[in-house]
Amino acid sequence: QVRLVEHGGGLVQPGGSLRLSCTASEGTLAYYGIHWVRQVPGKEREGISCISARGVTYYADGVKGRFTISRDSDKDTVYLQMDSLKPEDTADYYCAAGHFCSLAGANQPYWGRGTRVTVSS
């Protein structure tokens, strides 16, 4: 019902910032809770943030105060603003759509292809 695409990854120095975006190449994000999930190759996926269809936001403890999730309904886009980046934030970042926000597990039915974030000197 929806096809997701992420943009905005890249190489940044520790302490720097990046803004990721999630859009729908098919369908719409309007009716879903949109998650940001990250994964280091060979390790378990980690849910880090979610914004509900009504705009309620959630954050994992490790990114609270540094990352901000937001939704632009007119552009049908969800953003993840990442500030004060650390080397431990290096991972592939995915957006995922589900009926409800849940930072535990990976049960959302729709996923993007991911975008790579590398934090290094």
C-alpha cells in the first residue's frame, strides 16, 4: 500500500549534524506511524524514533535530546534531524510504516531501502 524512500545519509565528523527524510514513492505516509530504525551490519535492528499519524513523538534513550522527528503533512514527508552525532551512531538508517508506534522489534509491514550514516574523523 505504500513504498518508502530515504534520503540524506552521508559522512559527517563527530559533533556534526545530518537531516534524513522519508517520502512515499507510492501511496502516502498520512495514515501510518513512521519509525526510524538503524542497523549495524551483522547486528540487531534498533528502533530509535517514531511519529504517530496524529503527531505524537517517541525516542529511544540513546538519542533523546540529540535527534528530533517531525512530519510535514503538506509535503507528505517525515524528517529525522540528527545533532551532536557520535561514532556510535554509524549505521544504516531505515524508515518504516506501521499502524502504531513501537520502538521494540521490527514488526512494521513497510520498509524503505535505507540510507547510510557514517560518523568519523
